[in-house]
Amino acid sequence: MTQAKSPGLCNERLSLAQYANHFADAHPPLNAIQAKIEAERCYYCYDAPCTIACPTGIDIPSFIAKIAQGNLRGAAKTILEENIMGGMCARVCPTEVLCEQACVRNTNQEKPVEIGLLQRHATDAHMANPGSALFTRANKTGKKIAVVGAGPAGLSCAHRLALLGHEVDVFDKNSKAGGLNEYGLATYKTTNHFAQKEIEWLLSIGGITLHLNQALGQDFSLESLTQTYDAVFLGIGLAGVNQLSLHTGPVTGLQNAVDFIASLRQANHVKEVVVGNQVVVIGGGMTAVDAAVQAKKLGASEVTIVYRKGPDNMSASVEEQKWARLNDVRLQFYASPVRVLSEQETVVAIEFSKSVVVQGQVTAQTETLTLAADMVLTAVGQKLQVEDVNGLALQDGKIQCDDNGKTAYAKIWVGGDCRLGGKDLTVEAVQHGKLAAIDIDKALNALS
Ligand SMILES: Cc1cc2nc3c(=O)[nH]c(=O)nc-3n(C[C@H](O)[C@H](O)[C@H](O)COP(=O)(O)OP(=O)(O)OC[C@H]3O[C@@H](n4cnc5c(N)ncnc54)[C@H](O)[C@@H]3O)c2cc1C
Ligand code: SF4
């Protein structure tokens, strides 16, 4: 076993068999018989509420009917023509608050149709054996579009633009494409390098060139892009993290949760990732839950999520809170972090003040709470790196645009987490990219 600096922090806490078990697919795929039975539960509603609830508007009854008929290629086409990342969304969409919540079977007090798993069944079958191309590009338009950010928003935009006959250059500051599909989503939601396999398939349409390790604001500017390209799409996500000042100076064991999750996704094997024995995660969202559950799965003996408000205020859904508890993560509410306590520049505990929430405002009380900890992960939100988008109008820290992502600048569209007014979900980023591409195409056609 490799010991890290603090005795509480170490990797290789578990056997290989335990790691394999803990990091296996959280929602294993359906087999052919299960898929057929599940597909036959669908009422094939007219004006289906599930389709309305899906941010990408997939014709859900239609793809489910195709699965029931054994036409998996047709089902995949129905899904992917609306949502080119239908494979990833099938794995990570919070279906309990989207399509499955709206399922008529659900509202009749039954179990909803497992739309996410059926979507995965069809798209996985296609990816495993694509055969001839599902989509054919339109004739070349001679137009060139720059997409900045190779996350779900940028790649979805690039694919639709390529389909419409445009040439697309995609720039990303990272060394791998995928954005949070590659660096952020929980390991047990997307196993076996699915993000890269999906990107490889998506790029097979042609007409898209990836330029990795290229950062807006560093290697090129918005101005240079607008001069060189016919249009520009920004899907740069929220690349900054909110910080809490909990300790003066560096201290081993204090880390932000996004980096911790990225280290899990990028490790050759999860056994390499260092984790504490007593882990405290600060925050109330999906990132806090994913960090906490993965810390537990790495072998931490105690993991506590501490949130300054109550369970109803958490942005992590009820299902996610259940998932945390199911994985032995403790949830502590109404406590605001004050400071990290350290010995020899290593975390030993964290102090909180008890809080009350009055009309949505958190007020710290005099009573305190101290939790022993050798690792503290902060998950208190991400933010736009505003210096990257100098000149664009912002509101609430995000870029202003119309419903199609068009900004006040003639050639610039935006989408995904960096755009004002979203829910910060993968599926929504895909939809933003698609809508912007359609609008860019319309604008370019109007010019020619
Ligand atoms: C830990 C975590 C877990 C999540 N889990 C889920 C989940 O289970 N389900 C779900 O639906 N959503 C989940 N989300 C939210 C989801 O990942 C995002 O909503 C989605 O990835 C947004 O897509 P995007 O394309 O807008 O941004 P991103 O995925 O962030 O991609 C942005 C891309 O832009 C690049 N970029 C940034 N700045 C620059 C620059 N200056 N120059 C060049 N490139 C740049 C980045 O490198 C990145 O590749 C999670 C988010 C986090 C943080
Ligand atoms: S993309 Fe997501 S919300 Fe839409 S149907 Fe598929 S699983 Fe449901």
C-alpha cells in the first residue's frame, strides 16, 4: 500500500475485486428480453408527456415502439436525431425529474417505464455495431464555424453544423475532448471509457476538426475567431470553482470536489486515487453527492456531506440524496463551515457553526460542530471564467443570449452551462448546442 503524506490519506485501500464491485455500472444495462418486456409496458401516448419533459424532445413512444418491434437501429436513429449524446444522457440524465417523472404509468401510482435504460439499450446496440452511417451530411456550404469547448454543448453544436454541410473547428483547452462527460460525471455512471467511444462515433460524421490544448483567452481571442470564421459557438462551461477560505496557507487534505472527481475519471485505475479515512464534503448539489459516494466507494470509513440549509434546499434531488444514504454517506444539515483545523499542515478536523434558515437566508448560530476529518472536499459551485469572454454581456455570472443561444454580437452564439438560464444538465447542454447550430445555419443561409 502506498502511503500519502497524511496517515489518513492513502490509496489502494481495497482489493481489486472490491474496486471492481464498487465502481461497476450503477444501473446495469437491460438484456434483450428485459428490454422487450419493458418496452411493452409503454402506453405509446399521443402527445406524450415524457417527450415534452425531455429537454431534447426525443420522440420517446416512437423509439420504444421500435424496440418492442426488434428494430434497434430505427430506435437509435429516433433518439440520436434529436440528441446526438443519447448514449451518455441515457446514463446520466436525472430521469426521475425529467422523462420518467412525466410517464403516465408513474402518475398512475405505478413504476414509470424505464426510459433511460431503454434509450441505453438502443444506443448501445448501435454503437457496438454501427453498420452503415445513420446520418449523411448535406452538401458542403463552404462556411466555417468555430466551436470553443468540446463538452456536450460544443460537440452537439459541431455535429449538427457538420450535418448541415458546414466545416467546424472545435477548440478545447484540455488534452481530451468531452468536457465534464470526460472529467466530471461519476465513474459508476459512465464506465469503460464510454465518453471517448461516444465522441469517436460522433466525429465519424466528418467535417469536424478537433484542436486540443488550445485555450480561448490564451492561444486565441474571441476577436480573432470572429474575424476568421463565419460564426462562433461558445460552450465553455463553468471552468472556475467557488472557493471557501477555510485555512490560511496550503494544507494537505483540503481539495475541491471537482478536481477529486476528475482525478478518479483520469486515473488508469481507481486504486491510484488517494482518499481520506474520515471525509467531509461541503455542499448540497450533485457534485457533493458524487464526490461523497465515490470517496466511500474508494474505501473511506466515514463520509459526511455537510450542507448549510435543509434537505429541501439541496440542489441534489431526493433520488440523489437517497443514493448517498444507500452508500452509507451521512447527511448533516444546517451547518456552515468556519475553518479547517490542521496539525503539521495536514487536515485533522473541520469546524462548523450551526445555522438556521429564515426566509431563505442562512444565519450562523453561536453553537458549533466539529467533525474529525483527514480529507475535506468543497463542492460549493462552479463559475464562468469571465476573463475568457471579455465583452459579452453577463447576468448572474452567465452569458446573456436569446432562446437559441444568440448573443448581442452578430456572429456569436453560446450554450450549455455558461449560458444564462439553464439547469446545468448534460441533456440541456446537448439541446443548447443543437438549437444554436440550427440558428447559425439559418443566419448563414439568410446571408448567402
Ligand atoms: C461533478 C459533476 C457531476 C455531474 N453529474 C451530472 C449528471 O449526473 N447528470 C447530468 O445531467 N449533469 C451532470 N453534471 C452537469 C453536466 O456535466 C454539465 O451540465 C454539462 O457537462 C455542461 O456541458 P457544457 O458543454 O456546457 O460544459 P462542459 O462539460 O463543462 O464543457 C466545457 C468545455 O469547454 C472547455 N473550455 C472551458 N474554458 C475554455 C477556454 N477558455 N478555452 C477553450 N476551452 C475551454 C473545457 O475544457 C470543457 O471541455 C455534473 C457536473 C459536475 C461538475
Ligand atoms: S435524453 Fe434524458 S430526459 Fe430525454 S428521454 Fe433520454 S433519458 Fe429522458
